[in-house]
Amino acid sequence: MSFVPGPAERVPEPRPEVDYSKVRSVHLMGIGGSAMGNFAGMLQSRGLEVRGSDAGIFDPMRGNLERWKIPFQEGYKAENLGWNPDLVVVGNVIRRDNPEATAMRAQNLAYTSFPEALGEWLLRDRTPVVVTGTHGKTTTTSLLAWLLEATGRSPGLLVGGVPTNLGRSFQIGSGDTFVIEGDEYDTAYYDKRPKFVHYRPHHTILTSVEFDHADIYPDFAAVSRAFRLLASLVDPNGQLCAWGGDPRVTDVLDACRARVLRYGLSDDPGELDAIATLSELGPTGAHFDLHVHGTHVGKFVSPMAGRHNVRNATAALLTVLDLGVPVAEAAEALSQFKGIKKRQEVRGVVNDITVIDDYAHHPTAVEETIAAIRAAYPGQKLWALFEAESNTSRRQIFEQRYPPAFAQADEVVFCSPLRKEGDKLREDQLLDVGAMVRVIADGGTPAHYLPDVADIVDLVATEAKPGDVILAMSGRNFRGLHADLLARLAADQ
């Protein structure tokens, strides 16, 4: 196969130089997004004048911006830049032909990306703790931040979910550390490098390396090169914790100049420096012992379900212990962790039927999540509902990998893959859900393809029995399915 450049090889386009020390006013294009809106609040708290714009701004971010008294415009227009800000922050959703982007270049305004601005303003004088990998970033980032917060370290935080213990996805914090979810997605329309190249990683976690983001990465080799770049960026005085049970992860570690710890479960393959040995994995979570280089560190209890979450907890523990958190304090904080919204989140229980919301959309994540819920609810019928909504899951790329992942469930239901406004994905590129349903059903697991969510709600509400568990997985809100199903179950009591 010929070499195809990926994000790791792409060079940013030339643009006006930014002197961050002189910036007093900032305009954020895409301010309605969770990360950008929260960043606006962070910049305002630093004393900057902040305004912004977006195509549409909805709650909860709309309410947040109004409460913070940050002015915003709905709709992108050249005149939104008429106030001549010192700097424009270009959100990842902004295309080159956006009218504000066009005006920004025409006026020769200084501009930057969200990841670069974050690195300059909030990470330069802190110890960045960056969590990366194909899977588990949000969970591990949230847990790591909680372990530091609960033990009095007051970390900065920016994460793509909402940790239940903290009740927010960002905080500036007053401590030395700043914990951030290091996304491998591209930075901006003019800078196609992974976001994490701007995050100055000092302590870093690499959970996994698999093919994803098919709209950005041409093949797995490009993904691997991006994570090799990440490994090379870790501060030589820092630490990289990497899952040692997968050669796709360990193959990129030779680029790292920092101290490397390969972690995993006792039955994971590969050479491991840190080993978690499970003594119990079930409805109450996981009980495990942690050894590092053969030395027993301690006993830990994690409330999170699933073997993959034991690995996530192990990586978070290894990081905070190296940052100086005592073992006993870390163990106590871990036992108090309450999870993250949309990660195995119980949305409600009606008539002893449990409805769970989860973000899983990659086949590996689907398989691990179903296994985790199975362990947490032993002996109960498990329904797996799925919306293919991401730019990768909607494609045929994983059509062969999805059926065995879903076959662990007792009954499976798919809706139609999401179609987006201005969608460039052709029908012949779209996931063939009907074909997957036939493969799953032929394997002995009842499976259905119901394009409309209303029909899924009707089927499940009619067929589900007390004791059943409904796991509905989508990277978005599954077109309102969770709330609609709970309302229907309540109405049918």
C-alpha cells in the first residue's frame, strides 16, 4: 500500500503571528459547543473581553453564556467581527468558506485554534496531564481529575463529558496540574494536526490505538503515526502510562523519551510494568490489587463496571501516585467515584426495567460496554439498542466487526444510521444495518432493524419485562429515545 499522509504529517497553513501577551479581546467562532463555550468562560475569568458566534446556541450552553454575560451572535456573519477583536479563536466546526473565516482573513486579524489557545493560556505554566487513546479518554480523564480534586490538589480540567462527582466538564483550578482529554481529531480547517499536539503533555495516558475517525485518517497506519507523534511529545521529565496488552499501543512507545509504564490486567498479554489483579468483578464493581515492578502498591475498589474500566482506573492511579498522591488517599477517592454522564449512566428504572445510556459507538467499545453491563446485572435480560451516528460508525468500515460485538446481548435493535445536513456520505458507503441484523439473527441472537426511534420505543416498551436491562448506545442523544422510552414505560404501568 502506498504511503498516504495523515494528520501527523500535515503542516499548518501560514497565518498572522499571535502575541498572546498583548491580547485583551477575543472572538470565538463556534462558541455554542461544549468545549468552546466553557473555554469562553475560562478566558473571561482571566480578565479578557470575550464575545462569540455560532450557527445555533442551545441550552445548557446558551444559559451558561447568558449567566456569564458573554455576548453572542446566532448565525455567522462578517459583521460579527466588526468590533475588531485582538484575536479570533476558530472552532473545529468552522469551514474555510465560513463568512466569518473569510472576513477574518480579509481583515488580516490574528487567529488561532481552540487547542493552541488552550495550550498557550492555560497549560504553559501548569503540569499538563493528557489522556489519549481511541477508547476510554473521557472516563479516564474524569476519574483522574476526581482523584486529584478529592485529595486536595484542585486540578484544572477540560473533558468531553460531565463527571458526576464534579458536576462540570471544566474548571481552572488552583493547583499545579491541568487534566485534559487529548483528542486525536484535527485542530482546525487550517491546521489538520491532532489536537493533542498543542497540549504540552507532561504526564500522559495512552489507553488504546485503533482505527477511528475515518473522515480524518486515511488508514490505521496514519492513526499509529499520530500516536507515535504523541509519544514523542511527552516531556522527558514526565511519565507515559500505556496499555501494554496490545501491540498497536506498544509499537508507538519507542518514540517516547519520558519514563514509560506499561499497565494491564494480570491476564493481559505482553510485558507489563504495572499489573492489576482482579479478586472480584461484578455488580458492586471491581476489587483489585496493584503491583508495580513486582512491588505490591495496594488494594483498590472501583465502582465502575467492566474489565476495561479496571484498566482505566489503573492508568489513573499510576498517574496520580506519580504526582504525589498517597496510596490510601487515592484508594479512598477511587471508591467514591460516581461515573460520567452518558457512560453506563442509569437514566431511570420503571417497573424494575433499567434504562442505561452509553456513548459507545466503536465496535470495541460496544463489546466492552455490553460485557460490563452483563457483569453488573448478572442473570437479567440485556437489550442492546444502537444508533450509528459518528462519521466512522455510519460507514461500512466496521460492518463485519459489529455483529460479534452485539451478539453478546440477549436482543438487539438498530435504528437507521444518522444522516446529517450537507452529508457527503453516499448511500453505497452507508452501513448496511439490515445485513448486520441478518448476521446477528443467524447466530442465534434476536435482532431487529427499525429505522424510526418511535418504533423501537414501541417494541421495547411492549416486550420488556421486569428485571430487563435496556442499554441504548449512541454518541448523541439517540434521537430522544431514553426519555421517550422511560415515559412510555411509566405510562404503561
